[in-house]
Amino acid sequence: MKIDILTLFPKMFDGFLEESIIKRAITNNLVNINLINFRDFSKLSNHQVDDTPYGGGRGMVLRCEPIIDALESVKTNDSKVILLSPQGKTYNQKKAMELKNEKHLILICGHYEGFDERIRNFVDEEISVGDYVLTGGEIPAMILTDSIVRLIPNVIKEESYLYDSFMNNLLDYPTYTKPPVYRGLKVPDVLLSGHHENIKNWREEQALENTKKKRKDLLEKK
């Protein structure tokens, strides 16, 4: 998979791309992630990419030209273009599973008071990471990238994500590790029993109970 991220602040991705699973996926050629600074595509002498809104109002609005020129510099017939915006459809695990099958993703990070509305004519989908507003689309771009890359074959073991929270509209079951007793808190006996069928049943029950307690809305979907 190839992921191109259009951003005004590429340095925000330095740590994200240089650590942990994302770095290993890049090193092992399982994903190709590129950062494109759309300020480089500004035709104005001062490399300006925003301007005051027509009709008046607060803040600055991102101009069409540099973003569309940057987009068209990397777009192919295989590209899916995503605009990261609080106005988009809320992102979830189901969407991550869908996007992992794309050959090429282009993520557009906004900033300031938003985009010139005409930019939306050049995108395939608009995605939000939640009902709140951030200073820009860089963190949402990292969220999408992280959640998608870990699903790419051979990035992590398939069994590591098949039972993740939200995979079946259920939250994950509780997990424990050594020591078996800590400050009087004991690991459930079933997990120490070695009985794989009982452990499997316990985990399914606990996932259901966990979801009932914390996210009943997921059960309604299920």
C-alpha cells in the first residue's frame, strides 16, 4: 500500500514514522508513506496557502490551488482521496478494514478555519475522527494511518487484531500477565487452568459483559 499525506506541517510526523510498528512496516516495504507539503505548490511569491474568506468572517481559509496541485501531482487511477475534516463521517474499525484493501490512499490535512469549499469536489470521501475540533488534520491522518497499516498482511500477526475491540461490535476481553497475584488482586483461575475451550468461552463471555457495561450502543448495532 502507498499512503500520501498532504500537510503543511510534515515535521509533526517525524516521531510517528520513526518508531514501533509503522517504522517496521516501512522498513519491510509493506507500506510506502510519503509526506507532501502543499505549501511547496503555492504560486504566490510568499508561498501563501490561505486567505481571508469571501463575505467576511473569522480566520483564514485554505486556498484551492496549492492543495489541488499537490493532490494531482500524486493521484493515479488507483488513488482514494480522503479529506480529514470534523464534518466527515465518523471513523471506525469497519472503515479501517475497508481502507486496508486500497492500493493508494491520499490523506489531506486541513488547518486554520477550513478549506475552500471547492476542494471537496476533488475528494472521494470525508472522514472525521470524532465530534470535536483539532488544530489541524495531522493527528487524524496519523490515526487513520496507524489503524490501517496494522491491518496490512504481515505487519502484525492476524490473530493480534482479529479479536480487537470493535471487530465484531464488541469490546475486547480482559487480559492479564505475570504475576498471578498482585496486591491481593488475582488472575482469574480459568486463565491458569490450561483448558483452552474454557478459556475461549470465558473470553467470549467477558467481551460481551465488557461491552454491556461500557458500550451498550455497540450491542444494538450487533
